[in-house]
Amino acid sequence: MPGNSFGQLFQVTTFGESHGPSLGAVVDGCPPGLELSEADLQEALDRRRPGQSRYTTARREADEVRILSGVFEGKTTGTPIGLLIENTDQRSQDYSKIKDTFRPGHADYTYEHKYGIRDYRGGGRSSARETAMRVAAGAIAEKLLAQQGIKIQAALTQMGDIKAKDTDWQEVRNNELFCGDVNAIEPMQALIKQLLKEGDSVGARIRVQATGVPPGWGEPVFDRLDADLAKALMSINAVKAVSVGDGFDVVTQKGSEHRDEMTKKGFLSNHSGGVLGGISSGQPVIADIALKPTSSISISGQTIDKWGNDQPVVTKGRHDPCVGIRAVPIVEAMTSLVLVDHWLRQRAQNAQVKTETPDISR
Amino acid sequence: MPGNSFGQLFQVTTFGESHGPSLGAVVDGCPPGLELSEADLQEALDRRRPGQSRYTTARREADEVRILSGVFEGKTTGTPIGLLIENTDQRSQDYSKIKDTFRPGHADYTYEHKYGIRDYRGGGRSSARETAMRVAAGAIAEKLLAQQGIKIQAALTQMGDIKAKDTDWQEVRNNELFCGDVNAIEPMQALIKQLLKEGDSVGARIRVQATGVPPGWGEPVFDRLDADLAKALMSINAVKAVSVGDGFDVVTQKGSEHRDEMTKKGFLSNHSGGVLGGISSGQPVIADIALKPTSSISISGQTIDKWGNDQPVVTKGRHDPCVGIRAVPIVEAMTSLVLVDHWLRQRAQNAQVKTETPDISR
Amino acid sequence: MPGNSFGQLFQVTTFGESHGPSLGAVVDGCPPGLELSEADLQEALDRRRPGQSRYTTARREADEVRILSGVFEGKTTGTPIGLLIENTDQRSQDYSKIKDTFRPGHADYTYEHKYGIRDYRGGGRSSARETAMRVAAGAIAEKLLAQQGIKIQAALTQMGDIKAKDTDWQEVRNNELFCGDVNAIEPMQALIKQLLKEGDSVGARIRVQATGVPPGWGEPVFDRLDADLAKALMSINAVKAVSVGDGFDVVTQKGSEHRDEMTKKGFLSNHSGGVLGGISSGQPVIADIALKPTSSISISGQTIDKWGNDQPVVTKGRHDPCVGIRAVPIVEAMTSLVLVDHWLRQRAQNAQVKTETPDISR
Amino acid sequence: MPGNSFGQLFQVTTFGESHGPSLGAVVDGCPPGLELSEADLQEALDRRRPGQSRYTTARREADEVRILSGVFEGKTTGTPIGLLIENTDQRSQDYSKIKDTFRPGHADYTYEHKYGIRDYRGGGRSSARETAMRVAAGAIAEKLLAQQGIKIQAALTQMGDIKAKDTDWQEVRNNELFCGDVNAIEPMQALIKQLLKEGDSVGARIRVQATGVPPGWGEPVFDRLDADLAKALMSINAVKAVSVGDGFDVVTQKGSEHRDEMTKKGFLSNHSGGVLGGISSGQPVIADIALKPTSSISISGQTIDKWGNDQPVVTKGRHDPCVGIRAVPIVEAMTSLVLVDHWLRQRAQNAQVKTETPDISR
């Protein structure tokens, strides 16, 4: 409850600072009998890992995850799954300069006011490094969902002014940018090179899609599927906006245009993004998010120090010019965590529900 | 936990269906000693009430709230506050036609799949009528926050294609549309008239702003202030998008532009919307949401019935052509509930935190 | 979370003070499709009601419960069930004398220190009157459990020095004392008469038994079935001890005696009280509790007033000489709430568990 | 929520199996600024550790705890504290015989029914070894409470028929049995020797006392201080009963005897065990528990195997003849966790409460 746990029935608690001894997570609530190995998690972690491509930070972390409990003879036992990644490439010295100075756009200033003390090395707990554990935990969720026929995929759909025209989901994992439009890749790469030269960064947009979600998941009125998804995605570092279905475009739509009409052969459209009244409709669940440009740039800026004095600041060190790229697997992970939780919740209360109404999405 | 409660330390649980005997809420966790009367809640409810203006549904509910517990001799006692509104204007007969037919864009179809049974009268639990209790509970939160110097205000900033140029917060409560741009009011009124004639509806955009929030509120890494706000706002009926600060505009911003630089005199900008690393920065907290056009329109559409047969549907009855108007007080309420909860959480864990760093927003 | 809710998946939140306008509860998480009427709840409430027998307080409350939501056409819909009892017999004037004086053995002094304010009328929130809502909510749980073949029964097993020799569960509801030993009834009645004459009170012991609970319910390591039961029963007013199975007798037992040996025909004993490692074994779940003698007696005692001055105190008004009698239905209710919650939790995580091991209790 | 977390605001989540790679815990919600080192935790762990005395199991675990996060430059930062103990002395081979046979009195049979799969080595998750993490987490709680002037101590008060006449709290940590009566030690030691010879075990009783708790802690009506304590203590392996204050003795008490009368100089007695209406009274909080004799004995017993066939069973391996001894630090830890949680909860909601009433316990 103090903020480092996510989920009600499939509950993930993470711990660890960017430059502390290790990162960890506890996954409590995983049903027993799921085949699970460290390799399952590693595959997801490797996608997120810094140093993965030329376009993300050069910092290299092995990010080797260990399963410490909850798995016996290759299967989950229903007891909590402990996960651990030792921090091997810490280089704390890089960060000594910012010990007493708050980097603008970061959480330094707000952590100082909240806690009165902070692990300033690499952002400590506020570093995106924490999300490695979300990816590991998300991989377990993803595997459970796959058994239910559910597939979660995210893709980079915009970087700065460069938009992916369309997203070919087959293409997404074929390129280092997780972009589904092959024509957008070259311009995006050029933009990154330019940003690296300028020492600047740029924002990004990501789309996530979950197919195969049956109708009926989501708990009105507060724990709606879309509300929990909004929280999950907004909790990712640098995210400033979350939309479902047509998102902000609904502002100018008419009701006669937006409502997804139905026939016995299926829905005629999916403006809703697969969620009606907070409950899945059986159509693909679709959400978009916006990530801000990282504030860790080498262009000097104004800030203050711990005592309130004006100070210039330049963030040296290894940073991504577009954090949106690495965020793609994190978005998939958080979406998986939301869905698996609602699967279990639906099973608890409504296990025996029967209806004559067909699932028109099938 | 089953979905009808919001908040951790200031916990609101609502119950009730649109056409059931009554709507209710329990507010658990309100600190003792707050002066509170039914009039405090009624004032907020009256702003939300249908039949309030020519531009919202003609349905008239007295919406008179009773305080059933938790207040003694005019003050809260620290025990749970029970709230109740009796449903007086039910007109169930209006809804008998849609008993077995799913209105497109509504929760009828998804409730059927989730529960196998539903109170079809007026949408039952999925009706926006439920939000009356959020407004009542939010009014308590708002009063607590006002004592901390915090002010929460929401305004209609766009209806269809008509945008408010700027929001004059003094102006917002002076007009029936809760719009902060006096020049936008007439075009908006004209649009509503036209929609009423056409039997159609349109979407809307709302902005909410909280001033006076001190730095340090929000619980990383999952229960961030902006993540909880995203959930709270996305849980409101018809909301399809939530953004904080510059929202989706950050996609095309550079890091050198977006990061809010700091000087001892204050922040130089507020692109972040008052939240850094999930924790309030002391600047105004700003969020925007998009509301879809209501699907309750009198233009015929295609749908299916309970057994999967194609059926035409026309939603008769009393409905708003733009639900965004009535949503304004609900947005204020949900924002208040998020903030009051994080105030208590901050007080629990960090009551004794001291820092030499000044609050540069003051 | 602030203390007035019980259960994780079948969550009951109560509100209301002894002499406030009403008592209420919200039951969130009840599966849809359960036939439910007010009569179902009333039957349980009537058993608990004061003024029921000559041996409980003469205060008469109609205790008529209304279902405000969550039930449609006689069946639960899966949405929260609102429950309400209006307080009709308040006689506030009885309590004016104790406005500023703390009754020893009551919560007056501790509420004052906790909240700094309290509804002193009849104990306000700390009154056992609150438990009426637990009984109403418990009746819903009991009905769900009955469909699973589970039966919960409690009985008075000791009043002062008078012990029930054995408990004949058929006999329990045949007498006003809920005692399963017909030979103990007369001595108990005589004791009550004597206590009424003396203006004193006495403690009691209650046993509760749940039969038909399948093996596998309970969530180690903290939310064990017996741990949740201990909390549930200890949360009942006046309860000072909870034991499971052989309880305190295990202190002097040998391992060779206590361990319940197993054969394919079943367990050879039930020293464990139906719980092993926090999980139900399939044997009857058995717990015992001790209730203190009520402190509301007419024998003068020493206490202090609000400002710390010594004051004599006599509790006038209508009070039970042995609160254990009326506690019997409350014990059944709380036990039902624990079991129904663990049923849903088991269903969520372990719905698909298969084992070759037979249930040797069947 | 799935059962492996304890506490609301000071939340402890444990993971790990007896013979898995490691045991761990996450402590979320510890206020920042507390001086904390591994030595602080080790001291408590060493008291609990098997192989500590001749009277507990010969199994030797170094039980060296590492702090993985949440502490920076010797102080807590307010972020989650990760704790880890690597299992070094696993000897899995000892347990191969019981792979398919359920030890009576253990959780083997119930885990099989719950999960359909279990780590049978040493009891897996159901082993008392898990409580090592509770002790480590409890040590953090204890340190926080000490700063508030609160002291928690537990003692062995009975082993089999041998009762400690009185508990001298100064004496408790001077002997390997944590017994506060020097005269009881020799008979207890003799009993243990005899049990080791017989291959049998015996139960125990433990008392725990918390002094310095101010009046006002505890959250009615469900999360009462005594209810949470009952749950916490009942969740310890082998515990079958929990009582507060006079416990089961209240059954035969009169109200005139039991109610703790008050004068301006203080309470005249403490029958209530420091809790009234679920809220601390300022008097010492006192609870007693009963621990069953361990079922791991070398006397042959009847049981069944995984397929329901009758099997004899002898538990070889290293086991305590009286688990009550080692449980003493665990009882202290769980009591500390309950109190620290209620301290934070009280601070959240009632931080600003003022009363004219003196704390008569001071």
C-alpha cells in the first residue's frame, strides 16, 4: 500500500535503486502450475536493456534476473516469486556532481521535499532502471495471458515530428526502435543522431494493443479496466498522457459517429478501444501514451541547489535521446500486469456466470 | 477491493443503481474535527445535478443528500461518514424497451458478459448517476484541502470544434457551461441547440487545476500522484483520455524545451503539470481529459439483442447532448479525492521530514 | 482501509453510530445470481436483536433492514449491496450524564484520546449495535456458503462458571441462550436473574463450527484461514481471546498426541480445528472465543471525567448481564465473512488446480 | 493481497522456501531518516536462529541478512527496503522420503489440495524458516517504536506442564529459553532432554508485552489493535490460540471485577490488556499465545501418501522438541509490526487531534 506494489490479486512489489546493490521484485498471486524459467524473463529484459542498440544509452547492465522462490522443478507453486537483478555497472562517480543540485525535469527536487533524504546516484529509486523489474514481472503475466489466447504488443508510433503511418505488428520486433512502419525507421534514426550531436532529446508516442481479451474483464465503478490501465501506464517514468481508443479525438466526434454499432457478425468499429463502461468488450484493447523528452541532456540549464541557490546544470553520463524506445517493453509489461489482475478478479467473483449472448468478437 | 472503493486512507465506497431505491456512499478515513453539514455537500451536488440548465438533460432529481453517520454536533468524528440520496424520479417505464437490447456505446453488452444479469433500467450501476456520490464525497475532500490552502477547479475547455481560447478561472462558475472563456459560450450554446435538433451528441475536453499543493505529495513508484489522478479521471463515465501538464504535446518537444528550469525565484515554466517523478512539485497540478459524445442519441443505430439477433436501436429518454458539461464537478471531485488521499499518505510516512530546501513555488 | 472494512474479495464496510440516524453497510464483491431478499437478512438480524428474550437488554429496536442496491428482480447483480437500518428507538436522553465522564471498561476514554471528539450517546460507533450490520452482511455470506454445502453454527458453551457439557448443534437454536446443552440452560437462566438483581454482569464462552469447508482454503503466510478468523472474531465487541482447535490446551500436549494422524478413511482426530498451515484440511473448522462481562453495570465504580478529575460512575440504561448470548449470531456472521472471502480467493488463484489426492474428510 | 503481505502502511511482504535459494522480504512504508544497518537486523535474527542453543534444532543456518535497497549512507530513504538471506545449509536429501507422503500435523496435505503442487523440501513455504524474514522486518519496526518510547518483549511462560511462576522481564534474554522465571529453567531443560530421548515434542505458551504505547492507537471497527494483533500472532506457525489481557479468564469474571476502574492517578487494574474498544489505553499491551507441539517427531505415525494410500511416517531430520522457544523473537517481531503500522495509521488520520484529557498512564 505504501506505493511500491501494483495489482490486487496478481501483486507486484518492486524495490531497489539505480545504483544500489540490486533491484528486486516479489510477484504474489501467480497461479500454480505455470512452467517458468529465468530464460522466460530474460528474453523480455533483454529487449528493454540499455546498451541494446546504438539508439539507447551506452550504459551496459547485464540485467541477469534470478528467480529466488515460488518456482519448483520448473513450475510455479502458487507461493510468491522473488526476483533479483544484481547491479553490476554502477559507476557512482558519474553522479557525484549532482549530489546537492537538483536536475530540472527530474524527481530530485520533489524527492528532497518528500523524504528530506535521497539516494542521488543515478536518480536512485526514481530512475527508469526500476522498470526492469516491471518487465520481469510482466513476462510472467504475459505468459499466463498467452495461455488464455491473449497477446500484448506495443510499438513506437511517433518520435518528435516523425509519425509511423501505420503499425505493422509483425514488423515491430524486427527493428531496434520497435517501430511498426518500416518507412519511419530511417528518419527516426537520423533524428536520434542529430539529437546526440546536439546533446538534446525528444518525446515519443507509443501504442499498445491487447488482442484476445474476452468480454467481461474490468471492475466498475473505480477499478475499470481502462482506469487501471491509465494508472499503470501513467506510472511509467516520463509518461504524461494516456488515452484509450480514439482518445482526445473523441472531443470533436459526434455520438452517431463514435458509438461502436454492433451486428451479430461483430462490432462495426472500435472507437472505444475495446472497453465499454470500464469492462472489456472483446475487441482489441488499444491505448496510446505520450513520453516526455528526457531531461538528462548535455545542454546547460538553470536550477537550484539543496539550499536554494541558483546553479547551472549539465547532465553528463549515458542517456537516451528518446526514452520512448526503451519504454516499449515496459508498456507491454504494465499492460500485461493490468490484464492478468483483472483476469483473476473476474475469475473470483464471476467464475460461474452464464449468458446466452454470444461473444460477437469471435 | 472488488472495485467500488477509491482511495487508500481517505476511502470512498459508492453503491446504488440509476433506478434503484437510492444511491449511497461511505467515506472512511476523514479526520475528526472537520465542520460538516449536508449543505456543504448539497452545494456541490447542485452544480452537477441534471435539470440544472437548459443544456443538460431535463430529468430532474432532487438529489438531496443525507449524512447518516460520522458527524456529531456539526463536526466529523473520525468514524465513517454514510451518505444517502433517495432516487425520487425514476420513470422506469422509459427503459422497458431496452431490456433485452444492448445500446451501442453503452455498458449493456459488457455487463451482460461480465455478470450474466443486469439492472437494465437507465444503465443501472453503469449510469453516470453513480457519480453523484463521488461529488458528495469529493465535497468533503475539497473542504479538507481548502483548510490546507488548496483549491481545485475544473472548466470546460472544448466542446466539439469549439475551443475555449483561455480559461479565466473566475469566470467558470458564472455560466451554466462551466466555461472560462466568455466568447466561447455563445457558440457552444448554439452547438447544443443544433445537436438537440439533430438528436445527436458531441465530445468535450475538460481541464482541472489544483493550486496550493505543497511539494512532496505522491507515492512512487506505482501510486504516483499523476498515476492515481489518471486512474481517478479515467474512472469517470465517458472519459477516454487523461493527460498531465503538456500531455500529448510532449511528443514533439525537445528536452531543452520541456524540462522546467528552476531558479530561487521559482520554476521558469510548468510543462510538467506540477508533478515530477510522480510527486507534486509545488506548482499547480494541471490535467486535461477527453469525454466521448454520449451514445444515448435519438438517431437510429444497429445493435444486437440478448440472444445475438440484429436489432435497430433508438435511445429515447432524457439525455445530455454533451456530457462534458455535467462532468465538470465530477472532475473536481475525483481530483479532490486523489489529493486528500495523498495528503494523508504523506502525513503518515513523512510527517517528520525536514529539509533545508525552500519551496520555490511560494 | 481506514478500519471499517472487512475482507478482500467479499468486502463489507459498515457505518453508523448507536444513536445516529441509521446503521448501514456496503457488501462489495458478492457474486451475481444469488437469490436474495430482505427476509433472508431479517431472519439473522432477529436472532441477534435486543429485546429478543428476557435475558438480553430490554431495549427494542425493530432493526428492519432495507436492501438499497445490488439486487434486481430478486437476484444479486454483482454490484455493491447497500444495506440500511434506521435507528428508531434512540432515547438519547439516557446518555446525557456520561457526556463528559468515561465509563470504565468502555471505549470512551480511548476514543477521546484517538479522535479528540466522540458521539457519546450509547457509545456511538463503539456500541455493539454496529454489529447488526455484520449480521446482515454475514447472512449473505452464509447463503453463498450454504450453496457450497458449508454450514456455520455458533453456540454459547459457558456463562460464568456454568459450562455446557457438550454442544448438541440441533438444540442450539431451540433456546433463547443459544446453548447446546439443555441441562445448562436452567442454571444459566438462574445466573442471569441473579446478575440482574445484583446489577452485575458475567463473561461467556462461545464455540463456532463450520462444516463442509473443502480442503485448500486459506492464504499463507499471513492471510491464513485461522489468522483471518482470529482477527474477525477478536474484532467483535468484548472478545478477549480466540482459539482454534484445541487452543490453549495444546500447551501441555505432546506431538505424538496432537498431530492428527491420517488414514485413507479420514483423519483420526481434529486437534487442529480443521486448519493446517493456515489452510483448511476438510475437517470441521472449530474456534472458541471468550467474551468479557459487560462494563455497563449498575454498581458504582471509579473513573475520571474529560478533564482528568475523579468521578463516580453508574451505568444506567438497558444492558445485557451477559453479552455472550447476543454475540452468538455475530460470531456466525464473522465466521461466514472469513470463509466466503477465502472461497473467492481460492477461486481466483487456484481455480484450475488438480490433484490426485482424495479429500479424506468426505 | 494474495496473502504474503502484512500491514497497511508499514507493509512487509515475504518470499522464499525453506530449501530454495533464499528467503527475502520487502519492507515498504518505513519513514525516511531512520539509522539502519544490517547489524540491527542480525542481532534479532541471531536470537531466533536454529542451532542457537542445545534446546533447539541442530540445523545451522548462518542467516546472514543483506539490505538490498532503501538505505543510503546508513539511513532509510523512505523507499522500499529489500532484505535477503541466502539459504546455505539446505541438505535437500533429508527430505526425499516425504516427497509423496503427507506428514500428519503439517501443511503437506493442505498445500497439495490448495495448489496441486508443492515444494516438499523441508515444508517449502510452510516451514517456520519463513519467519526469519519477519524477525528481520520486525527489527526495523522495533527500532522505530523504540524512538517513540515503546518497548516490546516476549517470554516463554509455559512449556508442557511447567509454568513460569512470574516473568521477570530483565531475566528473559539471559537464558536460552527466553524464560522470565529462573526457577522454571532447570525443569524445562530437563523436559527437553527427556523429549529428545523420547523423540517427542511439547507445546508452549508465550506472553508478549508492549510498554509505552500511547492511548489512541487502533482503528475501529475491524482493524482494532487487538484484532490485528490476533491475526499477526495467529499467523505464526504452530500458534493455536491468542488472548489479550485476561483472555479466557474473563469468562468467569464479573463486570464489577473486570472493568478497569480509573482515577486521575491511573488505571486501578489492567484486565483489558491495554486495549479498550480496539484502541490502546496507554496501559501495557499484553497478549498470550499457545503453540502446539511440533508434529516433526521421530515416533512413527499413520498417514497417507499423495494417492490416498495408507503409509507410516517418521519425521527424521533436525527439529525442535519445543518450537515455543524459537518463537519468542517471532512473537516480538509480529507485535512490533502491528504496532508500527497503527502508529503510522494514527498519524495519518489523527495527526492533529487535541484533547484536554490527560494520559493517566503516564
